[in-house]
Amino acid sequence: MASNLVMAGHPVLGWNRSQSPLLKLVAAGGDAAESAKEALSQPISFSMLANDDVHDTVLAAENLTAGTIHVGMASISPAKGLELSQRFLEAGAKYVSAPVLGRPNVAEAGELNILTGGDESAITQALPLLEAMGSKIWNISNHPATANLVKIAVNYNILHAIQAIAESVALVERNGVSGKAFVELLTSTLFSSVVYKGYGAQIADREYQPVMFSMELGRKDLQLAMDSAAESQLEMPTASVLMEIMNAAIADPALADQDWAAMAQITLRTNS
């Protein structure tokens, strides 16, 4: 994402908790900041961080600069999105949530779908930069937390797609039909989306490398969906089943370090 900003002609001052990605950015033409505070002091900054706790560390109040705009692009809880909005407001800065849809290869191609939530003027100022990273910008709400909620709901759908493919493949294979042929049928007819094509091929081939999205991050997003449902007083009957399967996959040393699509193996193995 940062490299796409550089290629679009935008000056980029980057910071990362580990050195390797930062060195890649510098090689692509970006510059390295000495600290998170320095990077966040730019007029507009962006972050892609793993979870709520890391956001508190990197986007701590002492790292913020008045008069700036920050765009958080990771999957976090709506509650954390609301908390960050208030933290930036108190620092005299603006916070925009802009979680993304798309795996690393999509990000590399600059074709992410980006869901924005927050102050309209701040989003407008960030728009040329967002357009360098994504193919479509979806303006979800004036409230940053709402964009976070919508991203959580999207990932919840992906988890169901992975499990649905796993169960359907197990069913046809039990009755002598090739899983690969079945996935080809699905993706050539009624289920031609990128989710079914991408995850369907992985599941039919039992191939879960390279890791495009880790199992732990998948469980985090599933838990975020369950927490959001509880806060909304909403019952989601399948969530607990998905969590049971995800936990079983993470507990399996052969699956824990695979792409999150490997949760399908719990169903496939049980029914092989």
C-alpha cells in the first residue's frame, strides 16, 4: 500500500515496528521515520496494525500531533474506533477509519476496496491518497466506528463462505465427485465471486500457502463479530460453530500457521 503511494508520486515517510518492511519501502523510494510519532506528525498519515492493543501502543496520545489527519486501515473493534476518534479529537487531530477489502496481492495491485468512516472533510483531503491504494472508495458513515463494523461483517461472510465450501466439497467427495470439479462448477455458475474462486481453489487443492491472511487474525475478526453482535443484542447462531472450528484449526500444529482457509481442513478431515 505504501509502495503504491510512492509509485503514484506521493512522498512517503514510513515507520514500522520491524525493520524488514521498512527497508522494502525505502528501496521502493520512500523514506524512513525514526519513530511512530515522527510518521504520525505528517499532515496525513495511515496505519495498518494487527489488533486493538497495538493501536493503543502506536497511536498513543503522546504520539499524536494537533492539526493532522490519521487514517486507520486495519480491522479493529467498533469500540476501539470510537475510542480512537475521541483520542485524536482531544489531541486536536482528526481520525478516519478506512478498513480494506482485499488480500495482499490485491493491495499490491492497488485494487483494494476501502471503506471510509469519519469527518467528511478529512476523508476528502485523504481521497487522492486512498485512490492510489484502492479501486473503489466506499463512504460508509460520518462515524469511524461504523466503517469498522461493516468490515467485520464482511469478514464474517468470508468465514461462512470458507465453511460452506468445505462442507459442500466434503459432501460431493464422499459420493465420488471431484472436489476440484465441483468448485469449478460453483465458480463458473452461481458463485463466481473472488471469495469463492480464491478460497474454493485453496480448499479443493488442500493448499493453504502462502498465507494471505493468518488463522489468528481470522479468529480475531470472528471474535470482533461476536462481540459486536453481543453489544447489538443480536443473536448469530452460526458464530459459535465457526469459532469452535477455528479454535480446532489453531490448536492443530499442522494448520495453525496456514492461511485461514485451512480451517476447512477440520471439516474435510472429519468427513474424509
